[in-house]
Amino acid sequence: MRNLVCIIGLLITLDLVAAPSIIPAPPTIDASSYLVMDYTSGAIIVENNTDERLPPASLTKIMTIYVVASELKEGGLRLEDEVLVSEKAWRTQGSRMFIEVGKRVTVDNLLNGVIIQSGNDASVALAEHVSGTEDVFADLMNKHAEKLGMTNTHFTNSTGLPDDNHYTTAKDLAILSRAYISNFPEIYSRNSIKEFKFNNIKQKNRNKLLWRDSSVDGIKTGHTDAAGYCLVASAVRDDMRLISVVMGASGTNARTKASQALLNYTYRFYESHQLYGTNEVVITVPIWKAEQKEIKLGTNEQIILTIPRGQYEKLEPAVDIPIDIIAPVKQGDKFGTLNIQLNDKVLATVPLIALENIDEGGFFTRMKDKVRLLIK
């Protein structure tokens, strides 16, 4: 970002004149709910009906995979562990990877069966292996959902088979997908595998975007009569990852075309930028009653914004420091805020913190600054 100009107690912005760009309306999508989220910033760029509770069908399995990946990461589960297939898992209706009752299948293969083949049988087998029963596993799913901030979600099973008390939203699925990609990249990489063979049966990944768009590397399809046709997709172009969610489309081609249209639109008209890094100096300002005369202020987090394409130079950073900063100061102490605006709209407000410890100055320094502050 460009250098900031700051006067203590005043809000000063850079003299950048921003003329709004022409951004067309998003494409019309025939679906119950949909959105596009920027993975890095978490900004939702396109949205429609994103907080409505809807049946997720096999999009449920994103959480099933997330829970299993969590167990693997914590060491309570290993990919080479063998899972005894129960009769319940074997009899589970819907999409299958064709495991057989009484046989042992590795966690590794079952994960592929869930991710690539969307196997309901594999989902139940993993749920029972992790938690003893699928009901207990569903409770574990809900605890993870709560931890992630999925406030409009409740799971009753690991598969997404219909249940009146089994629901989620497009926004919650985007939150989950973002966490999945971020926390478990090695497991997530399996979502781009186009086909998987098990028990001499080869099945293709149902995400048609994997064949149509080389930038797409996941995530999951779903369908039941109640849910309609659903697809959560993710793509990377020019180091920008997007997550799209489409729920309640009318068919397999409809969900694929809708997802492609949303991704293409967002990549065409939006971009993301990291403005400041963690503990990067934003501004240096005066400090009183210390031997040194200035203190470095910054943020304790990355500031990443998603904005209309071509508008980066029109961003207006502004620092507001309403009080005089007087030593002693501890690293991490808060002093005012950093506001980022575009076309008079505030996009981000972030606390400014001291990036260093500064001790109180000597007696004469303190007395001299005390007088100066009185005059000021």
C-alpha cells in the first residue's frame, strides 16, 4: 500500500480519487441458493439466499471427510488402518463404492470411496469406525460445525440421506470448504482425482467441472429429490482461489453450468490483494515521554481484500489515532484503527497495534514532553 499520512487525533486519507468501475450484475442462476467466496479473504462476492436452511444431500460428505481428516491429523486414525464393514454400511442405499459386509477395507480406500465415488457405504463405514455408531459420528460432525461457526447447520448422518433435521446453508458450506482446503490440503488434493477403481469396479468423479475446466480441483456433488442437484466447486486461477456453492439446481448439467458461470464471472470482474502482512509496519507516529521519538504501528493479522478488478490503485487507506501515545508501551497495545475504503465504502476496519516495546524515558525527557503536551 502507499504511504499513509497521519496527524494524531485526526483522520487523514490519501488524496486518491476513485471513480466507480462498471461491474455487471452476476449471471442469473436457476438454483435455490448460491454464492461465490474468495478463499483467501473469505469475502462473499456473489450471493443469493445463502442463509436458507436446505437439505445438502451428499455435500454432507465434505464434513464427513473433514472429521476423518481431523482424526488423521490428531493421530487417532491412520490411513493404513483396516475397517471392518458392517451390515449397516453394506446395506446403505444410494451411491456406493461397493464394499462388502464382513470384509476389511483401509481408511485410505474408504476416503477415496467417499471423495471420488461419493459412496454412502464408505461414509457409514468410516463413521462407525471413528465413533462406534453413525449417530455418535453425527454428533461429532455437529461439534466441528459449531467450532467452525456454521450457525445454520445440523447433521443427523454421514451421508446426506434425507432427514427433516439434517440441513445446512450455502454460506455454511463455503465456511466448511474453506476450512477443509486450508487445514487438510493433502486430503483435499484427492478431490481432483477423476476416477477410482475398487472391487474391480471403476467409477468416475461426479464433478463434471474437473473435465471442463482445468483450474477446478474440487469439491463435491450431491443430489436427492428433496435437495435437487448441488455442487460445491473450487478453482485456482492466477493464484486466486474461489469457492462456489450451488444448491437446488434442476439437473447435473444445470449445476455444472451454474457453477462455471459463477466462477467465470467472478474471475473476470474481481481480484484479491494482500495489503499488509502480519506485523508489517503500517505507519510510524510520534511517542511521548520516551527516549525514542517514534513508534511503529501495524496489524496482528494479514489484511487481504477482494475488490473489483482494476481498482487497487483507488483504495484509500486511513489511520485514526484519537489519543497521544505515551511511554511505556508494550508490544501488542492497541492505538486506533486502520480503515480501508473504496468509493467511500469502508471495506475493512482493523485495530492498529504497537509492534515494539518502548520503555519510559528519563526524568528530564518525561518533564520536557509533559510541557510540550500541555502546550500542544
